[in-house]
Amino acid sequence: MTDTPLLEVRNLKVHFKLPGSLLRPRSGGSVKAVDGVSFHLKRGETLGLVGESGCGKSTTGMAVLRMTPVTDGEIHIDGEDITHLKGRALRPLRRRMQMIYQDPFGALDPRMRVLDIIGEPLKVHKLVTGRKAYRQEVLRLMELVGLLPDMCERYPHEFSGGQRQRIGIARALAAQPDVIICDEPVSALDVSIQAQIINLLKDLQEELGLTYLFVAHDLAVVRHICDRVMVMYLGHVVEVADSEALYTNPQHPYTQALMSAIPIPDPRAESRREVDPSIEGEVPSPVNPPSGCPFHPRCKHATEVCSRVAPTLRETTDGHAVSCHLYEPETEAESLVRVASIA
Amino acid sequence: MKDAVANQPANTPGETMQKDPVGGLLQVEHLRTVFRQGRREVKAVDGISFSVNPGETLAIVGESGSGKSMTAMSLLRLIPSPPGEIIDGDVFFGGRNLLDMSEDELRDVRGNEIAMIFQEPMTSLNPVLTVRQQLAEPMRVHRKVKEEDIEARCLDLLRQVRIPDPETRLDAYPHQFSGGMRQRVMIAMALACEPRLLIADEPTTALDVTVQAQILELLKDLTRQHGSSMILITHDLGVVARYADRINVMYAGRIVESGTAREIFEQPRHPYTLGLINSMPRLDASEKARLLPIEGQPPDLGNLPTGCAFHPRCPFAVDQCRQQDPPLEPYQGHHLKACWVNVDD
Amino acid sequence: MTTETAPAALTTRPPTTPPLRERLGDNKVLGFIGRLIVQRPMGAFGAAICIVLLLTGVFADVIAPEGYNAINPIDRLKPPSAEYWLGTDQLGRDLFTRIVHGAQLSVIVAFAATSLSIVISAVIGITSGYFGGRFDMASQRVVDGWMCFPDLIILIVAVSVLGPGTWQVILILGLLFGISGSRIVRSSVLSVKQNIYIHAAQSMGASTLRILVMHILPNVMAPIIVLFTTRLAAVILAESGLSFLGLGIPPPAPSWGGMLSLDGRSYMFQAPWLAIVPGVALTVAVFGINMFGDALRDMLDPRMKGVGSGRYVAAVRRDRPSSRQSTGGTAQ
């Protein structure tokens, strides 16, 4: 692995303006969907973006793809700043980043044959010449994701959810992208099919050296595929760590609550676990986020400081960073070590 | 279809059924529901029998198309008809057969003795009525609660489902609540008449994980408090492991395995159950552990294979599985399985 | 001769000819026609009417070579007979000839005006719906403004400016129906635009033109086809209406509407066939086009393809278990 990360995001902010009233169009305020998120992604690595609805995980993915306007911050790919690319200059970038969607039913054009769906990136970016080479490449992709070649003339509605997701993955692979953004790629699938797709994604990564940004709400799914995990809450990163460190030693109270909320499919293990019902309430509206630490109204460890001062993301142990006052270092001087560089 | 019903072997009561004449609150026998699309007939629920004891939580687990929701809908005859039709079976509830009742009699049971909670808290509440109006409805209809008592009763219900500040929330409209709060209102409505049986159809699927935990804990506490039974329909094995006493695993309209939560998770005896458990992502897995998926695609209900419906995906399948449909038979005590093969760990 | 060739033709056919259905399934056009007949008999009936109409229009001079304006003062207002199949009008012109040539005129006007209107609807509707924002705002207000005027007023004004004639009618009707139809296209574009596959195409770097042509257009084809067929029928009616009012194609051109109004109305009691014949022709044509259009809309949807026909059914039948032994599950 090289030292320069493949993808680097610095202090990303995505704010959406809300419609105001007719007379005062600017009165609507804005939603801070993503508010100062920094992370990096190495080649061949999988970073999990985890959080509940409204935490900004999908918006972060969209911003990285440059599909949603970036309010502030920088996005670098291979050292190149892509934050302000426009129009035609975006085209090469579109080839380098591809997306796998949550809804296997909506993500495929119902009027197109599988052959045309999977091959579309090839056509758009003129990656192959000639009909024969095109067909050959599509069939190769289909085989790669476990679809039979004679399915290529069919339409999406003739496939089950899992097979459609395979088609979506083949399409994402067609352009040989550097980064694939997976937006909840298995959450709409049945359990038995979920496992097939997770394994497929892992195998493809091994075989082709793919890099994934894996957006998901389910920490259990993320555990099986991600090298590092970033937990988000209301547009902020609350914790980021290597997968193993995060699951064995979750530090942020939100991460802990999130984990205790996920049941384990084993009654014996369940009876040993302490279900922590102390996390009360729901995610507040991002239109009107709480002051200080966004999590403090639901946090059982919250102190007076938490409601006033927003904590910053700090490294506690190697590669493990938390944004919480509980882990504030003793002196201010030490605390100035910004974690953004390692996160 | 008539032939199929007549052919029912090995299912005479007493042979395979441990009928508990006093214990069973709900007794379902040979329930069969089909959907018709032109000449195609889809067996949504294909001759299943089970019972629910007082005070217990029975989970019905299955993937999409397994017939778990259709089972619940059939119990209260809520199947859209046409195209759906309950073509066979009995549903005994407190000694009466729900499938033989008139619409009027049934209406008296629905929402009163058996209440349902649906997946979609957004669409299950009427957007133009306040919470007070919707909560009061079942009380007026079923319990003839006096008008002056209704407010107190409503407030009590909202407190039970732990909605903060119930006095002001009582006159709010559904859109003023968040998803989790709406589901709490749904639960309050379901509990309004203190039902003996609660049917919760994927009650938390649309909610965030932390909210899901809150709602399920609430359901557990409330059913325990009231001593009511619950049928919990879900696809999530984790939820089942945490909240269910007994489990029915369904596949392609059939119950393939039935037993206590411990039995199902620790000694799964049907290859499908085993496959489900192995393919479930786990929070306590070792790092990046590989999942063991069930290969193949879910079955097409209108076109099921011969023999056991699971055999094309089953790693243990033998010739018999391709030809004959296995009956649900006791494996050990009340642990039942529908499989020709003996699956050992 | 014929008795000898027929068996010969039969024997030359390969002995292992697959059943008709499968052969039809292999050829796209034949397969489509086969499915149309099997699944949508009414649509096939409508298609037959459309084809007859089309052929009549194309071969009008062959079918009725006399000339539609051949006056024969001796045989005025003759009822239908062996000589004059549909009778004659007040100038002794053969009504059959005039109907046939009227079909030609109707076909030309209907297809030209409807095609023009569909192109206008699609261009305005797709761009306005897809781009949205200010462009949508501006173009929709223009459409609003246009639609504020009653159609008849626009028609009368346009005819008085451009004068009567075939191409004027085509232009006016095309514009009129095109602009109002853009609303229907736009609203379907708005819903198609929401689909994730559009997002997918954008994020993969597809050009706007590609998205419009490859993704939006095919997915709004259903309403466009419905629009086309309803408009086709409506244009035939509108053209007749214009001619009826004397604003359409001027006599002696044999427009069905003109025939209905000028001759039909004047001689309704002496020679009712003068009104009945063009009336029936109009009704049948409009009915046939509508039936065919409905069938076409359903058949062109890939989701409808294969339902209840062809190889799919064969496969289903093969796999269906002959008798599924049923056993009820029992749980305590």
C-alpha cells in the first residue's frame, strides 16, 4: 500500500438550504447533513460508514461521488483535488468512482436488457470497441458476479432481488473504478441472499483489489466486510477505528448504545448480554441540532460541558479516534493534536 | 386443490400434535391460503398448524415470500379477496373458530381480543385524526368506555407506551410524531382494549436500530404486564433470539421447523434453519469472518419444485427430498421439523 | 398442378419443425404478432382495421381508379347498388371512390399531424420535466398561456391567417395537440426522473443526451404511445370537424368530415347513405386505432412480455409438479 491515500476527504460539509417563505426566501435556514467530516481510504481497503437515518452517511457518499453540491471542504482522489470539478471535467472522475445501490429493484432501468445495463459504463466511457468485444466483456463481468451468460438478453424484472444486486455490482465493475461506493447494498435483501452478496463483494475485492466505501446502518453487516469503521451521528464523526478495535472496545457512548441495540442471533449469547435500554429518544432533527455534542440529549454520561462545547475527534489509541468529552486528554496542549490527519 | 386436502397424511390430531386442550389460546389447524393470478395459483400459506399459549411470545420467522405475513393476515381474515382466499383450515381462538364467524362477530374480535401492529407506522395511522380520536375509537367500539373516562384511559395508554408529555401529545396529529413515536401510538391503540393476543407484523423493520430496541423492549414489558400473548412476525433472527419464547421457521408457505428459541438456535434440525443462522451477520463474529450463505434463489411460489420446496437449495438433499414432501414431525418432544434427513451439527 | 405442388411443399419442410409458438418466439416481428393475436384479440382486430385503413390510403388509386371528382349528372343521389357500391352523391360522384380517397387524405393528415404533435410533446415534455428549475417554469408558463385559448379559436385564427389546405391543417393540428400533450409527457418524466437508475446513469458519467434518449424516453414510451393513438384518432376527428365547419381541407377533396357536413347534412333525408357511410368510416377508423394503441402500450412493456405465452409458459408447464403431496405442519 502506498502512503498517499486513494481517497481523502477533509472537513467535508454539505448543507442543504430549506425553502423559506415567499416574502423572505432566505428564512428557511439550512440542514447540516454533513458537518465537518474527514477521513481517508487506502487502496484495497474497505471503510464502513455507519449510523442511523439522518446521520449523513449517504450524503457523505453522494458528496464523494460529486452527486451532491459540497458546501465546504476538500475531496482528493490520488492526490488530485476533485472538489470543484465541473461539467466535462467530471467525466473521467465518474469512471473512477462507481456506486452500488440499496434498492435492487429501482436501480436498473426496466426497459433495458441486462446486456445493455451492465455494458452502459463501457459505452459511456468508450472502454471497448466493436460489438463482439463489448459482448465478451459483459459476459466476463456476468461470470465474475455469478450470473449465467444466457441471462444477458433478459430484462431486470425477470430476476430476483439478489440477482439484480449482482447485475448492479457487475455494472459498477464494468468501468474498472478505483473506488466503489456501496450504499446499503444488502439491507433490502433477504438474510440468506445478504450473505451471498457480502461474500461476493469480499471475493471481488480480493480478486480485483477493489476499494469500498461501505455505507450501512447495520453494524453486524459491517463487521463482516470492513477493515475500518466510521460511526456518524447527526453529520459528525463520533468514532473511527480499525474494525477489530471498534467491535471489541467501542469507546463513544453512542457506538456502545448502537451495539447493544443490535441483537445477536443466539439466545445464550443474548441472555449473557446486557441490553442497555438507557439510550432514550430518537435522533433529533438535523434542522435544529442540539448544542454542544450532538449526542448529549440521549447520552447517559452527559455532563454540563457536553451541552455547551462540541467535542473534537481525537486519537485515543493508535488509529482509534473518538469525539467525546469523556476521552479528553489531561492537557490542552496534547489535545491540539488534530486527529484529522490520521482519521 | 381438493385432492391435496384429502391427501393429508399423518396429520390426524394425536399423532403429531400435542394438543393441549386447556392451554392453547390460539389453535391454527391446516390453514391454507392461496392467491390466484389468472390460471396461476400461489400457495401463500400451505396447510400449516400451530398454537399459541397464554402469555408466550411466538415468533414466526421467514424471508420474503415465506408466507409469514400472510399467516397473520389469514388469522384475522384480512386477506384481500380476490385474489386471495383461505381455502382450508381452522383457527380456534378461545374455543371459537374465527374462520366460521360472521363479519360482525369477527369485528368484535379484531382490535378487541386480538390486536395487530403493522410495519408501516406512517400509513397505519389516519393522518387527519388526532391521536386522541384514534385511541378512543377501539374503546368506544369494543369496550363501551364512558366518555368521561376516555381521556384518562388515553393518557394512561400513552404513559404505558412511554410517550413523553402525554397531555400535550394527545391532541397532536400523526405527522407531528417521529417514526418511533408513531409506532408507540400504534402499540397504544393495539393495547387499548387489553387484547389477549397481539400480532406484531415486522413492528420495527422501518425503524432505526436504537429505536427498534426501545420498541421491542416496550412490547416485551407490556405483554408481560398484561399477560397477553404475542405473535411476532419478523425476518430478523437476532430479534427472535432476544424476544421469542418459541419459534416457527417458515419457508415457501410451510412451517419447516418449530421449537423453543434455545432448540432452534442451538440444535437447528432443518437445513434451512441452519442455513439462516449461518448466513446471519453477527456482531460478535470474529473479524471479517466469512458468512455461509444459502445458495440459490428464493422459491417462486407459483412454481414450487416437487418434494420438499427447499431441496434445490439444500446441501443435504437426497432423492427422497426431490420426490416427497416431508411432513412436520416431532424430532424431540415439542421440537418439530419437516425434513427427511437427519441434520447433525 | 396445384394438387401436385401442395404435398411437395409440405414434404420439403424439415420434419423436426418446432411448434408454431416456438418458431414465432424466435422471430421478433412474427413473435410480436403472434402474442398480439393470442393475448390481445381486440388489439389484433384494431391492428387489422389500421392496416386496412393504411392500405386503402396507399393504394387508393388502384382500388378506385375512377377519380374522386368524376361527376356524372345522370346518376345523382343513387342508393347503393351493384354499380355504385355505396351509392352516389348529389353530383353523381361514386361514394365508394370518395371514401377510399378520403381514407388516403385522412391517413396522410392523421399521421403527419400526430407525428408532428408527438415530436413537439416529447421535446417540450422531456426537456421541461428533466431539467426542471427555471427552464421548466418558463416553458410551462408558455404552455399554460397557449392552453388558455380555446382550441377552436386558435384553429379559426390560424386558418384565416394561413388559409385552408392540407399542410396548413397538419401544421395547426400538430402544434395544437403537441403543446397540450407535452403536459402528459412532462408528468411522466417527473416520475421517471425520480428512479434510482437515472441517478445511476448520472453517477456513471452518462451524458445528458444519453440519459434523455436511453433512459427517460424508453420509460415514457407507454404514455407517448397512448398519446399517439388517442391523438391519431382525435386528429382524424378534428380534421373532420374542421372540414365540417368549412375550415379544413377545401372541396372537392374528399375529406370524411367535409363529406359528412356538406353532402351528408344537406341530403340527410333523401340520401341517408351520404351521412352514414363517412360516419361509419370515421367511427371504425377511430375505434380500430384506439384498440390497437391500448394493446401496443401493454405489449411494449418488457414487464408484460412473455406473460402467458411462448416459451415461458412451456417452461412453467414443464416444471410444474404433477401432484404435490401436501402435508400440514403441526406445532404444539
